[in-house]
Amino acid sequence: MATVDKIRGELIDKIRSIQNKDVLVALDKLISSTTADDEIVELNGEQKEMLEMSEADIRNGRLISQETMDKRNLE
């Protein structure tokens, strides 16, 4: 049987590959409705690293608009 961390990692990989906004919105609603507000989520090292990289991108102005990202995805 798969461990919780393995299942979570596989789900994250699958979610990263989804390009359909409607699917992502539906997943967000599903997850939001099932996650307790007081639940503490433990992040693994890779997840923490990705968040740190994202924060560094924001601090350094390495951003693109949603419109630009949508155009790239269509190409």
C-alpha cells in the first residue's frame, strides 16, 4: 500500500500537468471543502524549496501575467 507522502507526491505531479482551468478550479473547491482550517500541513523538502524559489521570483520581479501564461499555453 502506498504511503501518504507517495500518494500526495503523485497527486501533486498530476495537478502540475493539468492545463484546464475548470478542472483546477473544481479540484481547488474539492480540496478546500475537505481540508480542516486548523489542520497543519507538513511540506516535504521539495515543496519547501519550490515555495522558496517562488518567493525569490516574486522578490526579484520575475513574474508574468496570467494572460501571457495563457498565450504560452495555447502555443
